[in-house]
Amino acid sequence: MEEIVKLSLKSENDCFLIREVNRHVAKAKNCVIITGAGISCSAGIPDFISSDGLYNMIKSQYPGVFRSGKDLFDVQLLRTHDTIKGFNLFMGILKELIVNAKPTATHSFIKKLADMKKLKRVYTQNIDNLEELVGLDIDWQFERVKNCKAQVVQLHGTLSKLRCNACTNICPFTPQYCDIFKKGKAPNCPKCEERENTRAEQGLRPHFIGQLKPTVILYGDTHPKGLEISQIAIRDQNKADCLIIMGTSLRIPGVKILLRVLQERFMVVTVA
């Protein structure tokens, strides 16, 4: 049975618990970390479910369209004009917040573990890419599983990139595209537009021009690298000796499965 240390920053025993966490992390050699939105709130990125969170802001602009914050990420519901427009607006606002955000002390702590050769992997539910800003390696393609060099696994994708829904072309999520999303629209794929311009010059019939969508994983989506992530997690389970959970309530089903895989054989530190 794994040993579990839970740290609540509102606890009267903060000093004692922090010393306990320090003791466990100090003796660990291979830490695996699961992170959620809570570690980025102090960076200026609000969570989705609090009273002043992003969901309530979108809900006020689209009354009756979204019943819960989860609806904003439910691929099955993003089919009407209003839901798609609301989702695009949400992505534009969130991207703007991310661009202006700075890594937090928690991100620096994770980087410190990496510098001390104590970090095995970070599994993050966040899509803000702040880990990369502190110098952690992110490889969202996972071309190598056996000797995966990525220090960060992005479970829900990233808002740093956009993908065409027609030709699968990948583009950076630039401020120009951000402005379009903030209008409730999705930008056209530049590769598709270039192809169509060429076809028009040649007198050929037009083809469909795709739109750019954020490379995030929605409810109902299948993670394109889900198999690779599960294989990496199993390998990490065999090598890690400390699991640290920060800034997440672990309500997402996929994360619960990941936790069950990882916590079977080593000590768990939960920071709420």
C-alpha cells in the first residue's frame, strides 16, 4: 500500500506538513507529478468553475446555451452556431490570458526538481504551456515511447498550436488568430487558402477550405496519442518512487485512470 501525504494550504498544521513533503521529496529519486488548473491561477489564468471563472463569463454572454462549464469542452455539443461561437470566444480569451501569463512558483519548483535530476515526468491537465517557459521539455508527438525524452505530457493538448480540420496542417496560435477567435470565429487554414488560390489560377474547381481549431482534447475526443501516453505511464510506474499531485481535484475520468496506474506502488504527496 502506498504512503499518502496530503497538504492543504489552509491547514493549521502547514509547517509540519510542508516539512513532511520536503522530507519525502528530498529522499525521492524519480518524481512523477500530476498537475491541474490550480497551479496556474496565480499566473493570471482563472479556473473554469469558480464564481469569477471563465465559464460564468461565457455563460453570461450566451444564456441558456451552456448548462455547465463542462459543456464548453463537450465535442458533442459544439454543433450549433451559438455553441461554436461561444467556444471560439472562450478559446480566444483564454489564449490572450495565457500569452500574458508568467510561470508560477510551482512551475519553478518543478523545474528545480528537473535540474536536480529528480523529475521523471509531469502529467499536466493544463493547456497553457507554462512548463515550456521555465525550460521543461515538451514533445507532444511522442515519437519515442521506450526512451521518451519529454519531461511534460500534456493530457489535454495545448493552446500553443492550431490544426486545420481539413488538411491537418499545424500552425502556431498567433495573436492574429487570437483576435479572430475572440470574435467568435475560427480562422481559415492558410495552407488550404494557398492551395485554392493556385487552383483558381489554374481554372480548377474549388475545394473545401478548412478552419483552424485549437489542439486541445475535448470531452468525447480520443487523444491522438492516448496509446503512447498509457505506455509511457506504465514505464514511469516501474521507475518512479514519488507521486506529487498539485492543483487538481482529479475529477476527469482519464486522469483518474492515470492515477490508478501510477499510485499502485509508491508514495503519494497531494498538495491541494
